[in-house]
Amino acid sequence: MINIFLFLALIFIFTFLIGRIIEKVRVPWIFAALILGAFLAIHNPFADVTSSKTFEFLAQLGMYFLLFVIGLEIDLNKLKKKTRFIFKATFFIVLFEAIFGTMLVHFVFHYPWLIAFAVALSFATVGEAILAPILHEFNIVNTPLGQAIIGIGTLDDLIEIFALILVVVIVGSSIHTGINIALMLASLAILFGLTFSLTKLKEEGKKFGFLKIEILFLFSLFILFLFLGIGEYAHAAPMAALLSGIAIKTFVPEKRFKRIESEIKTMCYGFFAPLFFVWAGVTMNMRYLITYPLLILLVLVVSNGAKLLASWIVGRKEFGFKQSILLGIGLSVRFSISIVIVKLLLENGMIGSDLYSIILASSIVFQFAIPLMFSYLLVRWKIARQQEI
């Protein structure tokens, strides 16, 4: 029987080798860990390890660190400067897809409207970080299309926060005693109070600009685990992780923040994140997917079709037909936040393995198909050759 240390070695070498391969087709290397999890969902000779408390704890830390990093990437000042078109396009496109997704989850999978909306909103969000290298490669970052994709993807962070809060509320609603409700409300109030306080203490934060990176790193970990500990009382640890990242982003001086951000991302993506993705993949119900493959196609058609239609409606006057379609294709790519949200719903018994597996399977398809399709059409329609403006 393999022990957990050898299993971790297997995860990292698989992610390293397969990650280098899938990067060649413009898929983030971290998804190699999700692929390994999907393989283990078919046949898992390491079930004793993947179901152990130790592995689950490490995987949950991976989820929290991912949310922490997402929080670090949210720039509240940049969000305030987005143009009217970006605001209108973001909310119209995401909510348009969420509405269609809600009806799909409610009528096909028979979940209550609120659960269906939370699920649909999670996979309606955008993983713009995946497309950023492609935009740079084809020299369209500073074109209207490139700026729209980046802008909508950035503003989409607000919707991701809302989706996460909605899930926390749904999970927390299962608590019925007055004492627990009071504790939950107090915990949430403290979390938002701490976040607001740190974002307003920029002058005090300047003093941290003289500290060593190692000390700042320890301080950031202190903030993360402080927020997690407080959030745990409200069953809101995921939201706490996100808020702690936002707080650190605005509190630590910008020049020092860049260094510490690099250190945190290295630890997150180099150690914890692969464990989360394996954990997410291994809980898929592969028998259900094999039995009902058309459901994956249905989710792909509804989700991508709604995104394309909404992008065409809102972008046809701004960009024309081809570029509005490319906008929709680019915005169809997803990343970790949608997987985190559906995993939270699964772990708390709000959705079953059937819906969870369908969403994860469709996410894997999107990760491979969207970058390839987006790159192909950029060249085919000669949009990549346009000069920067």
C-alpha cells in the first residue's frame, strides 16, 4: 500500500510531465492535476490515501490558497476605472448565461431555484488569466477586443465574490439555532470589518515596506489563517480566504507586494493547488458521465451558446460580427473559482455527484477547446494581424 508521501510524489511528477505537454496547446499546466484526479475517479488504487483526513486537509488548504491568490489579484482601484461598456457587457453576458444555466440545472437536474442559480453563476464566470498569454502572443492585448476581454474578466471578479457569498449563505442557512446564527453574523461582521480596516490603513501599511520579504510572507500567512479561523465560525472559510487576499493587496505597499505575491503564488501553485485539483477530480462520478454523455454536451451547448449570443448582442455594434463572436468564445473559458464553488456545494450536500461531475467534465472540455478555437479563429479571420491602437 502506497503512503501519502509517495502519493504526493506521484501527483507532482504527473503534474510536471503532463503539464508541460498540455501547455503546448495553451492549457494551463495546473489542469494536469485535475486530469490525474479524473483518471483516479475511473480507477483509484490509492483510495485509502485520497480519502484520508490528512490528504483532505491539504487539499482544502489548496482551495483556500487558490481563493487567497484570487483575492490578491483583485484590484479594487482598477475596477472603479472600467468604462461604461465594460460594466454593461460584464453584467449582461454573465447574467444572461446564468439565467439560461439556472433553467437548465432546475429543469434537467431538478434542483431548487436558488441552488440552480448559484451553480449557474459559478460556471458563468470568466477565467481571463488563461487567455492572457494568447492575447500577448497574437499582439492584440491593446486592441479593443483584447481590452474588452481583459476588462470583462477583471470586472467579473465582483460577480465571483457575489457567487461565493451566495454559496456561503446557502451553506450557512442550514444552521437553525439562535446561538449559531448569532455567532455566524458576528463572524461575518468581524471579517468584513477587518477587511475594511486593512484597506483603509494604507499609511500604516507603508511601514511594512521596510520589512524583509520573509517577515512580510509570515505576516500574510497570519492574516490568511486569522481570517480562516474567524470565517470557520460562520462556515465561511472560503469567503474569508478571498477577503484576506483583498485585504493584503490593499494594505502592503505596492513595491513590496509584488515580491510577496510571487512567493505566495509559488507556494500555492507549486504545492497546494495540485492537491486541490486532484481532490476535485477524484470525486467525479465517472460511471454517471459514461452513462449520460449527452448531458455534458447539453451543458456545453447551453453554456457556450448563451455566452456567444449575449456577446453578440452586446458587442456587435462595438466590434462587428466576427470579433463579437470571438469575445464570446474568449469569455467562455473558466478557471479555479467555478470548480471551488461547485466543490463547496458538493461537500456540503447541496448538489449531488451527478451535477458536480457534469460541470467538472464540461470545464475540462472548455479548458482544451476554447484556447485552441480562439487561437485558430484569430488567425483564420486575420484579426491577429491588426495593428495595436
